[in-house]
Amino acid sequence: MPNRKSLYFRWMFIALLLLLSSGMALAGDASRRPLRLLDNTRLAGRIELCLGEGRELYLPHDIGNLSLGSTDIADVMLMKGPHPRTIRIVGKSEGRTNLIISPPAMETENNVRKIEYLILVRKAYQVEVINGVETSPEASLSGW
């Protein structure tokens, strides 16, 4: 028969395993948690793109730094110029990521906050139009 001390350690080991497994289950569910922003960051909105689609985003202030959550989902490029204010975003694969845009250090002192965008990239469905094909009136979709 096991002594009291060994039973205590067995129960503590089981409790520790249960605690660790519940913590891992909570950590795996991070995608469902609400987005928490730092005090100096504001959520500016979401940008929806199709695969291979590109968009330009113009900001009212200069851009100091860009931080993209996943480079597998999208590419982000800062357009060149004396005052960089334009960003080009291209969707690479289906999914979602975030983009944080930081102002230059001197504008941070003037209370210009970081901006965060949610980027959603989805599949694009291609429609092919074929010219020169004749169909019978029974095959028409005009009554739909």
C-alpha cells in the first residue's frame, strides 16, 4: 500500500497536468479572443483583397515603420517619395493578418498614434466569357 506522501505527490502531479492542459487549450483559442490594442494604437478598419489583388493606401501623415503580421498572407511596400505616405498592399494567399503603421519618431511626440488595419485576403472567382457559342432558347437563363 502506498504511503501518504506518495499519494500526495501523485495527486499533485495529476492536478499539475490538468492545469497545464487547460492552459494549452485556452492558448490555442487565441484567434477567437477580441483584438487588444495598445494605448497608442487605434484600429483604423479592415482592408479586403482578392488573391493577387493590389491596393494603395494613402495616409495623412508620414510613415516611419510598417509591421505586417504574416508575410505569407500579404505583401506590403512603402512607396518612395520625399514624404512617404502611400503603402501598396498585395494579397498573396487566403487568410487574415494585421498591419501596424507607425509614424516617424518626431510625429510620435506630436501625439500621432500608431494605426492598425485588419487585412483579409479571399479567393477570387474567375468568370470566363466565351464568344461565338450558339445555344438553343431552351438553355437560356433569362427567366431566372
